[in-house]
Amino acid sequence: MTVQLTNEEQLVLDGSRGPGVAMAMRLVRRLGEAMGATELRPISGAHIDSCLYHGQSGLDFVNALVNGGAEVVVPTTLNVSSLDLLHPELFLGDEETRTSATALMDAYVALGCEPTWTCAPYQRTVRPTVGDDIAWAESNAIVFANSVLGARTHRYGDFIDIAAAVTGRVPNAGLHLTENRYASLVIDVSELSAELLATSAVFPMIGLLVGRSAGNDIPAVVGLPPTTTEDDLKALGAAGASSGSLAMFHAVGLTPEAPTLDAACGGHVPQHTITVSAADIRAARDELSQTTSTTLTSINLGTPHYSVSEIGKLHRAMTGKTVHESVAFYVSTGRDVLAEAGLRGWVAPLEAAGVTFVTDTCTYITPIVRDTTGVAMSDSAKWAYYAPGNIGVESIFASLGECVESAVAGRIIRDDRLWA
């Protein structure tokens, strides 16, 4: 498929804005050809995942953009990096990696990107709205933007994300098109008890099952209670993007494109319906809780980054309590969120109780966890899913309450009544 460029786009491709932007336009056009697009589409913002250091190739690519005179032309935020710039003492990696990761971060800032360093750009005050075309990378952010905000982004990956930001264009294809956003699969959770659905810990497990089941379909989830929060939907989407290739879901009655099931499906009859049982939820929890050790060494919250509301919940849960000396307690969050939580008087008491805040990165991708020999507990399905392979730790998924009680006791505590 040939992508027809406008006169302005052709001039950019020919080098009117320098070789860096011309290279980016070549990438965007070639992606459009691969996606079957016939034209490009302007965007109003971008979120970049390429700033996470994976090796020299990523640094070489961004340097080619910088040296080629490229700059972003839309507001562009940056995903987590490989370092916590506010707490550099937490990094346990080698100095060569630190130097290269710092250079990568500096290069993206030089392109005009905002140094937000968060995987949850949707927690900022200014964020996309319904119908806005954007180019977001980072799997959980993509799902949240499409599903909860009603903005439109395809599942863009490294290098394409920044290419879109400096050209201001994406292919007019994929999830930018209304006809590709309708649900064809129904996930029914209405048989779950009200008590279970009132527990935030159930949403990552629903997400895990949704990601496994959806494949290339866009699912519509029916039966979620009206009390479902953005944090709940965040956890659902992040888990679904981890266990599968989920880029969008509809929560019927909750998300902007799904006031009804019929609207979510675009008036079409869904091809399949999957009913989720309490046994399915328990099995998903157990799958993320397979360990050989019984020694608890760390708690890891905030994947995706904890919100202000979640830090507030943690503050209330930890009031009057202290983390056991044998347990390291980490909370990953964005620097803006941490500042807000600090103004609310929550950060200092939590730190005094033994909680370590991590910004700019996450403990499942950067060497921060000091003891990986025992069991790590997390209220994030994404963390529990990826951490064993990424940092070699055995992990257990648990509710926030279970994480807090375990951290205080210095041993693994499970409340099976929660999962009955």
C-alpha cells in the first residue's frame, strides 16, 4: 500500500527540516505502508518509551535525531528511564550503564521532550481527551489512553514513538480509525460477588484474564460496578497488556465509548462471550504466586506508577505501623505525584515507617531491589508477571492490605477470605 504524502510532508521527507526529521518521516511512512494506510494523520501529543536504556542502538538512534537537527513538534512526555535521578543512590547497576542511560535521557530532553519520567502520563493534570489523536508508547499508557480517556493511539513502540513526535504524524490506520475500535468479544464479570468486585486486587486479575482471552479482539467488559475507579481500570489495562497484546478495552457503563454494550460493539453482535468466575480469579492469583521460598525480602508497589490516591491509601494503611527490618518496601511513582503526596503530608510519615520511594523508573526494570534471593510481594499483576524474568526474583501477587501486613510482620501473610 502506498502512502500519499501532502506537499508539506513530502518537503519534510526531502529534508526541509533537516536530516533527522527526514529520517523520522521515512520511518512513519514505512510504518504506514506496513499498516495499509493511504495517508498520514496529525497528532496532538506523544509519549516516548525509547528513553529507557536497552543498549547502544537506542543511544545511537536518538543521537542521529539530535545531530540531524530534529525537535518534537507536539507536547511530548517521557516514560520511565533506567535511573532514579532524584534518588541516584538506589541504583545498583554498573557505572557504564549509568553513564549511557544518563546520556540517553539527556538526548531526549534535548529534542524538546518533557522530563516527566513516568509510565503513567495520564496522571498529569493536562492529558488527552476523547477523540484526540496521539502517539503513545508504553503498553499500560496505550491501553489507558484508548480505553479510559477515549483518545486514539495505536500500540506504538520504540523509535516509532519519537519519530511520530518530531514529524507530528502517524499512519491513518489501526486504532485511530473508529471502525477498528469496536468490541468483538465480551468479558462478563457480573457473576463475581459484590464483595470481590469491591476489592481493588480483583481488577489486575480480571485484566490478566482479559489479556489472555482477547488475542487480536477488543474486549468489552460487562459487570464492573459503578464504584470502579481510574486506578482500578489502570490496573486492569496494565495486566491485560502484560499477559497479552491488549491495546484497548471497553468497560461498559464506565468508559467513554461504551455507554452501552451495543455502543461498544458498534451495533454488531459480539463474536464470543467469556464468563469469569471466582475460581478463574483465584487461579489467576495463584499463577502469579508460585514460589519455592517462604522468606519475604521485599514489597514492590507502583507498576504502573502509583497515583496520588494510591499513596493516600498506603498512608492510611500504614498509619501507626513500621516496616519490619528484614523487608525492603519500595513504591515506584512519578516525581510530580510524589511532590503532590508530599504536600499532602503523606511522604515523610511513610518514609519514617520504612517505605522507600522510587521515581523516574521502576523496580522490575532497574537494579534497585537489594535482596532478590527471597520472595517479593506486589499488588501489581504487571510487576509480578515480569519481575521473575527481569530481575530473577520470586514474586507473589497480593492485595495492598496483604502487602502491608506482610511488610510489618516480616513474613508472608495471605487472607484467603479475600479470594473465596
